[in-house]
Amino acid sequence: MDKANGTGSTPAAPRREFLKLAAGAATANALPGYVAGGGAIKVGVIGCGGRGEAAAMNAMNAGKDIRIVAMADIRLDRVQEKRAALKLRYPDQVAVDDNHCFKGFDAYKHVIESSDVVIIANAAKFHPFHLKAAVEAGKHVFVEKPHAIDPHGIQTVRAAVELAAAKRLCVVSGLQSRYHPGYQETMKRVHDGAIGDIVAIQETWLRPPYVMYQRAPGLTEVEYQASNQYHFHWLCGDDVPQTLIHNLDRSSWAMRNTAPVRAYGMGGRSTLHGEIYGNVFDHHSVVYEFANGVRIYAYCRTIDNCYNENSSLILGTKGRCDLLRLTITGETNWKQAGPPTKNHAYDLEHAALFGAIRSGNTINNGDYMVRSTLITLMGQFSCYSGKEVTWDQISKSNYAHLPLPADVRAGMEPPVRPGPDGGYPVAFTPGVSKLL
């Protein structure tokens, strides 16, 4: 296990090539799937919720040569709704006819076949499966976070990004903090010693429940759960991978792209009741420890009528960094000048992806995709089980939240069903449930 980089061991030559490509090393010719100067770049979208729609807009903002040509979702009405909305805003770039509006769990295949670049923004359970399928088909990929919801999925992601590197295909992550110019400048100052040595990090994202969909007529139970995927653990992975992944990716970045060696956490379901909330926890708290003793104190919560905060605070021997506010205080006092650029990074990651495709430079975010996702899984699995989880345990495990993505069908028996009161039973009990 390569603990310094937080990725699994691979043969030396492929690993060196992966790192070279991940750094964006230039190649002499245009990348597969696009001929330089050859006209439009065809983009397909898997997942037509709010994130899929927004990612499609970010892609089209990257150039007039971007064409959305295919869209897929569990629900056809959602595909049609998002197609119409995108067409209003980008009339010259949305070219999705009725024959390229796809519905169902197999719809991803048709999007991949139709596209040069695939945007994956559906239920996170399917991200590894669809990433692998797209890379095997020779397509460039933008894949939203979290990149997996269990160790089995992250093994698939690791294999897919290494295959992408070998095939000179681009893979860009939805962890957009890495593309935020303000965060880049602030983090550079932290790494250059502006706050001294890091002693602790606090990561917080407290908010109300989010992205809830009522049950639509005519859906099977599995289709309903997939359409309301953020509230079912077997589809979303719960709130540490879903929400805290951005925060924990920034913490790993602050710690020079290393991973903690252990984590312990607590969590549960205290407040949310009713069908629409599915079976996820509504609060989590995780402590991570690095080999040098530095700890991350990470908190997330999704309950109405409570105090809310989203922050990344890095505490050092000589000061403190409030990363999201681009501020350093202490022996050095600094704040980045200029207006905030909250959504700018969402466009910049797509600009980097399509710029690489046009120029023949490869871009592959696989290293921190794998590491940061595994960090969130350490915390989530500790909250579920009540046990300490180590980096070695989570990295070497092949545990999967069943069913496997390839086995999901519209008419199948789902892994969880509503109880007599219409609500869903929480899947895990700390101190009782065993996952690893």
C-alpha cells in the first residue's frame, strides 16, 4: 500500500506513467475521441438531476464547440425537463433529439455510445461502474463526487483511472476545490509556512436536508429510491461521502496529499421521519488522525431549524487559515483581494478538461479521487459500525453495499423497503453492525 499517496500499489512502470499523465504531461497528438480542428465535441450526460444539469452547463461554458447530444436518467420526464431547460439557455449547443433521451438503469450504455465525453452525475453507487464502462469504450469522462460509496467501488475507480492513463483518456473529478484559484493561492501560502506547522483541521458542513423528490406515479420501488437517491445509503453512501468529501479532500490537500492512518466516529438518525428521508443518518462526527499526530475534526448534519455552517479551518503553530474565506490570521495576516468566485471553479474544471482534449494534453485526477473518497469511507464506516477504521482496513477491503451496480434492475427486490409507518428502517446500528 502506498500510504504517502493514498493509492493502492501497482507495478512500478504503470504507476510512474499514471503519475506523469495525472500531472497533465503533454502528448504530441490529439487525444482519443477527438480530432483537433474536427468540429464539435459530443457530450453525453448520465443523470439529469440538478448536478447533471449544472455540469452540462459548465461543459458548454467551456466553448462553443461543445454539444450535448445524449441524456439519460431513471425518469424520462426528468430527461425531457432538463433538455428543455438547457435548450433555452444554450440553443446552439443542445442537440439532443428524442431518440437520444434515454431512460432506465441500462441507459448509460446508449449515452456512452453517442458521445466523445461522458458526464457522470447520477446516483453515486453507479459512478465507478459507469466510469469503467466509459473508459473501456475510449471516452473522456467528467465524474461527479463521491467517486464510490464502498471499498468495492473504489477498487473499480482505481482500475478505471489507471486504464484511462494507459489509453491517454482524460478523467476529471467533481472535487472542484482543486481548480479554485483562491484556494490554490491560499493553500500555497499554507504550504509555504504562513501558519507554521499544521496542528489540527476542523471541517464542518451543517445544513438542512437536501435534494428531496416525492414519489412519482408509475415507478417501481427501486426506481423511486434511485430517483430520490441522496436519501438511501445503498445508492448515495450517506452524508460523509456525499457532503464532507469536499472538505476532506481539502484537508488531504492541506496535508500535502496524504491520508490519515485511522478514524473513529459517531452518527445516527435522530430527527428525520417519513418516506422522503429514506434510510440515511442525519448527523455524523468523525475524528481522523495522521501518522504525525495531526487530527481532522469533521462534522456534518442534515436537520432543519438548526445552526448551519460550511467551513474548512486549518490551525497551525503560527496562525490559522480560513480556507473558504481565503484568509490567514496570526503572525501573518493575509486575505485575497477581489470578489468571491464561489462557482468559478465549476466552470474551470470543465475548461481544463476540454482544453486538454483540444490540445492533446492529458488530465487525470485519479490520484486524489481515490484517496479522498477512501478517506470519507473510513469515516462513514466508522460511524455505521461504531468501530475504529484504519487506512489499511478500508484500502484492502472489498466490501460492497449490495446489490452490485451491474445487478440493479427496475423490477428487482430492493435492499430496503418501507415499514408499516411508511418510513424506511435505518440500515446500520453502531456497536452492532459489522461492515469490514
